[in-house]
Amino acid sequence: AEARFDTRPGRARAEMSATLDHLRLAALDGTLQEASAKLGGKWDGRLARLEAEIRAGTAAPLTAMLNLPLRPRGMLPQIPRGGALDGRLAWSGEIGDIWALVPLPDQELTGRGEIDLKIAGSIAAPRLSGRLAVSGGRYQNLTAGTVLTGLTATSRVEPSGAFAVTLQAKDGSDGRIAGIARLTAAGRLEASLSARGAILVRRDDVTARISTDLTLAGPLDALRITGPVTIDRAEVRLVDASPPSILDIGPVRIKGQETPPEPPEPEGRIALDITLHAENGIFVRGRGLDSEWRADIKVGGTAASPRLTGVIEKLRGRFDLLGKSFDMVEGRLRFLGGARIDPLADAVLERTGNGITGRIELHGPVSDPKIRFSSLPAMPEDEVLPRLLFGTARQALTPAQALQLAAGINTLRSGDRGVLDTARDTLGVDVLQIDPGKTATAVTLGKTVAPGVFVGAKRELAEEGESSVTVEIEIFDNLRIEGEAGPDRSSLGIGWQKDF
């Protein structure tokens, strides 16, 4: 660094320069990026000119320049309030080279960036103008799975102080997104966002393609989002639950203390007035469920505390439990607008077989639904599933069947997949049964290859255990053809069953 000053009347002038090398800037990934800076300035007694050039890693340099009036006054020069300003801030390069320094850890942006800002006016009333732009950009939100390609964004700062932005992009496929926003000098925002068939959510558990025309308007302390959102298609996959984590039990209150009042909503809240609609095409699959739904939801409240009212209804559905298929004859989620988003569920699964029509009914809030079993003709609740799934009374279940039944009931109550469910899906079969048998434990694998046609394989887990292939063809509800073939024997028969 070097500096020279002279403040004597008639000879006032100054000159300085500095170079900073081998600086270390901490990136979000924990690495350190090398940076350098060159600073310089000159003063001729009336006008001061300051210049800076900053580099980070291999990125293009950021340059800044400012001319401002500076008058000698005693030992220290002074800046007159009415003096004119003239400055510029400029950068052009690859955004990816500097993105690691941006404090957005779950987001990525690449492409060509440009900054060209100018400052004018006076010390008392400075004016900023210029533009910021992104071209050929790619944006990715790692949490939501949002991907925007061909991103073009241009913003300009007007001398009046207003700020305007326009944006266009594709969703990585055929969907398109466009947006425009303008913030006036008085602090009022007018913005709109439109999307057509855009996939804005890409996650392991959810993929959603939407079309929308949303507006965001109002003063900065009272913004409001309005408009329709149409779900063109959505895939909800009921994937395995995450490993157990530390439970958040919320605030702890000592017994006898008064319940503290709820904290007030923060100032500057964003009000919501959004309609969410899907005529069909919401597919929910996984853990034995294969279903399609429609939705009509109104989203009110605020961004910090949304209130949902409306309904999501099933169009069709099927649920497989221990290799047996149940029809979803009723399915509905009702949102009542409470502060806590916990819709009321009403679902009925039905299956006819082994001489009865059994129903699994689920009612109540999603956080704590109640499950009951019923049948026609009527029988005790704990007899319904054994008869439907195994064709026998509860007391006649084998130990292996009782274990499978317990796993199936646990799946219904908790939604968790049991060991048999995981193994069955991994093998790609409809039936995986374990039967102790009379002489050795046997494992049966099978799959329904066509309506009413089941093909299975059975293997005893003994050193010289027998193997066989079975075929069942259902003719009527109570009548079926059964065939079995093994190394030493084959059989063909007709099975008929009537329950009293």
C-alpha cells in the first residue's frame, strides 16, 4: 500500500494505491476461495476519483469507480452536500464461478451474468440506474427439485428509484415460466408469474406439473398473492419413511404455569387468496395404494399461517394388503380452515371373497385416524381380516398367518411397511407367504398375471425340501380350478367354498 497527501491551500492533492493478495473467502461448501483486490484513488484538490478491482478465484473481476467533489477544509477535506456524483459498478462473467459465495446453500445458479449500475445525482439526493441480467441460465432448487433452464432475467434500476425485473425460463422439459415485477420508489410492488404445464416440483416423493397466473401486489408491508393454480398432473409416491430422528416436543411448560399467549403474526405479512384445482390426474401410489384424485382447495390466511378449505376426493383407487386387492369405494380429505393443517379423512376399502364382503373404514383427522372393520354378512370385527385374507377364522390361523396379519394391521394403522411388504415389493410379486407346514417351513411366492388367474411357486426350506408350481383360475366367486405340479407329482382339481 502507498499513500501521499498534501492539504496545503493551493496545493491540495492526494494519491493512494493498495494491493491485497491471497485473501481467503469462505464458500458455503466449507472450502476457501482465493481473492485479491486492487484499490486506487486520486484527488486534485477539487475532485476525488476512487477505483477498485476485486477478483475471486478464477471469476472475472468486479470493477467500481466513483467521482465525487472533495474540497480542502483544514486538516480534513469535506464533501459538499450539493456536489455531483458520478460512479459505476460493473461485472460480467460466469455466475457459477462466484455462486459458492452466495448464502443460498440449497440452490444453484449458472449462466452468464452482467452488472452495470451507475450512480448520479448529488450527495444529498443520489440516483441509481442501470441493469442486472442473466442469460443462458440454469437454476436448481435442491429441496423442491425445481429446475429452470434457458433462464433469461433482466432487471433495471430507473433514475426515479423504481426497480423492474422480467424473467423467462423453461422447466427443463416442455413447460414455460414467465414473470414480471416492478417496485416503485414509493415502495409498492406489482408482480405477476405465469406458468404453463411447468414441472416445478421434482422430488422422490412428489412430482407436480402446474399451470398458474399469480399476482403479488401491494405495499411492501401488506403484500397479497392472488390467482388460480391448476394441477395438470401430480405423482405422489408413498416412499419409505426416513430414519427416526429426534422428536420435537415443542415448548415445555411447567405444570401450574399459565399457557403463554400465541405470538402475534409478524409485520409485513403476505396475505394469500389462491385457488388450487385439479379435475383429475393426482396419482397417489406406494405402500400398496394405487389411486387417482381430484382437488378443489382455497388457500387463505397468510404465508406464515396458511388456512386451507376445500376437499380432495378420490376418482378411483385400489389397495393391496398381503397380496389381496381391496377397492377404494370412498376416499375424501376435507380441509376446514384451521390454523393447523390436519384434514379430516374418510376412506372405505372393500373386498369380496371367501363368502363375505369386508370393509376397512378409516375416519378422523389424518394425524390420528380411527380404523374399524365390518362385513356383510355381519361378523365380529376381529374376524373380518382373517376371513378375507386367509379364508379362515381367527382361531384357526397358523403362527405364520398370525404374524402376517399383525404386520398387515400395523401397515394400516401406521402406514409403515413391514418386512414382508418390503421383501414382496423387492421381488416384484403379489404374494409372499410363510407357512410352517407339517414337516418343514415353506415359502410361497405368487403373482396375479391376469384377472382371476394366479401363478405361484412353493418351496420348503429343508435340505431336501419339495418344490411345486401352483395355478389358480377363479371361475366364480366360490368356484375355482386349482392345479399343482412338482417333481414327483401333479394334480388338478376344482375348489368350491361356502361359508356359513
